[in-house]
Amino acid sequence: MAIHLTAAMRVIATGMTSVIRYVFTLTTTFIITKRAACWSLFIMALTGLSASSFAVFAADTASSHFAANSNSNSNSGSSDAITSDVSHIQTPISKTIVTTIQQTWQLNLLKEALRRSDSGYQVQQMSTQMNQKRKVEEALAGTVDVFWSMTSKELEETVLPVRIPLFKGLLGNRLLIIRKADETRFAKVKTMADFRQLKAGQNRYWPDATILEANGLPVITSYQYTNLYPMLEGGRFDYLALGAQEIGEELASHPDPALKVDSHILLQYRSPAYFFVSPKRPELAAAILAGLESMVSDGSFDEMFNRELKIEQLYREAKFEQRVIIRLDTPDLSPLTPIERKELWLDLFSMQGAK
């Protein structure tokens, strides 16, 4: 009996559009507010609509009604009050984007992608320095609209990933900062077994730490990235692995005569970096993706990438093919990673390296 009654009530509810419109034709703001609240609860119960879905539906209905009746209300003095009452339901999409991105390549790429999507967005940079955990928290709160990060399954399930690898996989090709005194020790590494005798240093918030640990490599972590350099010099661990495109500048910004970039090993794993967008801004994620896809399609992504990151010079200096490659698995890699799209990746993953 209850099932049949519920079904009947849902059939009746399909005609509730006219009821909603009737509610919004009531002439005073007080009556509209009170009656609409009561009818809202009643209709939501009948139809199973969520509060957010009902709000969108009611806003559309109200807007249509007020537009149709604006002339008749123009001299009554109640039109402004009604419009004000409904305006909180339909919040205009903000064209201002708040981002933590400071790095030249990522920021330039973001701006160009948005320009390509013809969206009219304006990028506003935050000066506050944040660790990975804080960026995610701020994105969930809606304080930060977009940031970039190396990906992880957890991150992709928490905020919105734009699955175009920002560095074409280069960030997962890691060179090592080591102590100069250990150069001979690293030159003797030939196999994974040899490499497991060395301790890595990592930021605890970075996905890299989890990847290294999952591959059986000993890892010492710090919650502060800047602490890793004195920890390395002090012998707490043996190497700090950074993306090939960033390692030179990073070492230069933490000058230490006891440290150097290793010339023998390439640590490699598939772990792309993406733009990540607040769940509160799905339209922004769509705009960024559209812009990036446009750039990939016409070749301007590669052109900009090669120019700004000086890829030819990097290949010459890093000598990837002359290094012993230590390849790691990425067990946490999302199945949605676009590995099959060859145009999104550099050819480094197919290299044999030194034997």
C-alpha cells in the first residue's frame, strides 16, 4: 500500500511546476518567503529532489516568472524585494581565479589555457606559502581555486584533476642531489638492489615519499622541504630526488659547497603533475581542460613547453641515455591516467639507459 501511495504521490509531483509558479505569483515578500519555504519542503519530499537540485529548479522558475511580469510590477515597489530574495539562489560564476601557483611555466600555461577557452577569467596569485595538505584544504573550502601538484589517487578523488601532464612526464624523471663525498659510492650503483642500500630524503606531503616506500626504498621524511638540505649534508639520508627540470635551480637556491647533482643515476617513475581545481569550481576545470586540449591539438603546448623549459639544453646537460635507470612502479597511479596518449609524454620512458 505504501509503495503504491508513494508512486502516486510522485506522479502528482510531476505537475508541481505550476504549483511553484503559483507560489511565486503571491504579491508580498512576506507571503512569498513563507509559502515558498513550505512548498519547497513539500515538493522535495514528494519528488526526492535534493536541496541543491530544488534550488536550481526554483531559481529558474522564479527568474522566468519575474522576467515575464517585470512590467506589471515596475510601479509596485515590490519587484526589487522579490529579486533580492531570489538572487542568493543564482550566484554569478566568478571570473576571478585564486591560485597558489608561482612558478613561471605553470602560471604561463594556466593563463594561456584560459585565454584559449575564451572564458574571461582573471588570475589572482596568493603570496601565502602553503604545503600540499594546506592547498587541498583551502581548495575544498573554496579559498583556493587552482593549484598544481604531482598526482596521486587520493588527490584525484579529493579535488578535480585536469589530466594533461604539465611536464609531459619529466617530473617523474628524477636526478639526485648527493654529498660530493659520496660521488664514487653512487657511481657503483648498477641495479635496484644496489640502490636500495641508499636512503632517500623526501617531503612527507609529496606523493614521491609513498612511491619510494612502496618500492621498498628506505625513506627519511620532513614536513618542511627546506629542512631536507641540512639533513642531507648532516648524513641523515643519502640523496634528495628532484625533477630533472627543477633540480639545478633548486640546488642553486639552497647553495651548499658540500652538495652536488649526481651524474650517474636516473630515478624514473610514471607520476604526472596536473592542475587541480576546487570541487566548488567545476566550470573552471572544464575551461582549463578545453584550453589545454586546444594547445595540444595545434602543437602550441609543445612549442611553449620546449621553449620555456629549455628542453634541448636539458637533454644535452642531463645526458639521460648515459645514466643507469632505476625504474619504479607507481601502484597508486589512477587508471584514468592518459598513458596511451603518446603526444602528452616525452620519450624518456622508452630509453634503455647505461648498462
